[in-house]
Amino acid sequence: MGRPYVFITRKLPDDIIAPIKDIAEVAMWPHDDIPVSRDVLINEAKKADALLTMVSDVIDQEVLKAGKSLKVVANMGVGFDNIDVPAATKYGIAVCNTPDVLTDTTADLTFALLLATARRIVEAAQFIKEGKWKSWSPFLLAGVDVHHKTIGIVGMGKIGQAVAKRAAGFDMNILYHNRSRNIEAEKQLGATYCSFQELLATADFVVCLTPLTNETRHMFNREAFRKMKQSAIFINASRGAVVDEQALYDALVSGEIAGAGLDVFEHEPIDASHPLLTLKNVVALPHIGSATGETRTKMMELASRNIIAVLQGKQPETLVNKEWNSR
């Protein structure tokens, strides 16, 4: 019997994938900054026992059905909305993600994005580089305070709790909304549970960290932005499709809210001509929530371990579709 075949959809360091090569034949898309083409992905799925994928790869029923020998899809990200999980379960394919190892790193970036938006840091850096700084001025690039303000976190999972911990260090009042109450967060962080509508109306900073589901798609719509304070700042570090981007643009232009910090967009990569990128009160980042060398390496290593475990008939560390165990 031949060795298993593994396809990796981005170019990863050889030392990271060496353990997979010890047990399987490995093929890898030769680019780290260009997504694998759809045709190549489907053709590779047809012969693969395992796929190591990125959150930008669409692993739908067509790909999964093509994978006649496919046993596992290991996604390099905590989110897995790019994968048709029910279809994978139907075909007996394990789906794995990389939670926990990126929690603090993503929380760091989320809070940094909040600070950058509130204090106009990107705008100020560009201002000085363009030679516009002529004199000290009392209200030159004046932003808003973060300390002692109210933060409203939508999605109080592990990353949400880590952001709340950082907010506590700024003496912020912490509100949160979740599908269910997180008693641990309330006890340890002093967070207060409230309805989505109450959070929108009360928070000075609304931070979206909810996963993308059918229920959360476009939950931040025209009505949601109208309920927020005019001085409020919106931060999104979850998934772009949670936000109706046209509604956000309109809210920012009309002054219904004061600003937005965005690490994710509905269609990525976002085009430079996108209307949101024309606004001075928007800080936009290219989906870098977990992007440190240390954390991305840990994510690659965890995805690799999940593949090895499944190919060796063992339980993967971070299984998404728990029903796979009862196949």
C-alpha cells in the first residue's frame, strides 16, 4: 500500500512540514502570497488523503466530493466558515482548525486596532511622512480617550475574553453579548452581559469577535449602526461578512458613528478602490489578526499534527465536526 498523499494550499517552510513528509508524500502550492487556483485545488483533492488549507480557500461540497480518498481537512485558522462542515461530515472527512494558539496574538492586534483608530495613529503617521507637520497645535489630530470608556464585545469566546482582559488594564467598563452568558468572564473580568441592542446603544467601542454563521451574517447592518452612539468606534476582527459594508460606509459618511477599525472584509483581498478605504476615519488592515512569526508557526505546526494524527488513525487535537468520531 502506497504512502498517503497530502496537498498544502500555500508554500510553507520545509522544516514545518518535515513531520508530514516522514509519513506521507507531500505536494505544495509554490506561492505563499497567491491563492491556489480552483482547478488545481479540485484536481489535488481528487488524489489527496489530506488537505492543509488556509481560511481564504473555499472548501465546498464540490471539493469535498472530489476527494474520494480525503480523510482530513486541516484549516490554518480558528475560523472554518470557508469549509462546508456538514458536507465533510457526510463524506467522513475530519475538519480541524487551529484555536487557542492564536488567542493572545489576535487579542493584541484587536486592541491595537482599537487604539490606532481612537488615537488616529495611522493618519498621524502619514501626516508627518507627508511633511504636513508645521507646528504643535492644541487639537492637531486629536482623537478620543480609550481609558475609562465602555467597550462592548460581541462574541465572548477565548479571543473576546483576552480582549476584555486588555480592556480591564485600561480601566474600561466591559459589556458583552454572546449566544449564552459567559459566567467565567463575568467573575474573572468584571464583564457585564447585555442584549445586543443595549450594547450598541451604550458602548463607546463596539468590538466584533463573533464567528460567521447564518445568524451573524450582516448582523452589523444599517439598523445596528443607527443604534450606536455618534461618538462610537466600531472594530471588526472576526469575519468581514458579519458586516454590511455599504451600511457601515453610510454610517461613517453621515456621522452616525465616529470611526471604524477593520482587519477583515467581506471580499478579500479588498480592492484599493473600495469606498471604505477613501475615509480618513477608517483604519484598514489586511487580515493580520494572528500574523506574528511565532503564532503563524504554531498554527502551521498544529495543522500538521492534526493531519498526521488522522492519517495514523488517531484523534486529532482540534476536531471541528465532533460527529466525525461516530462515523
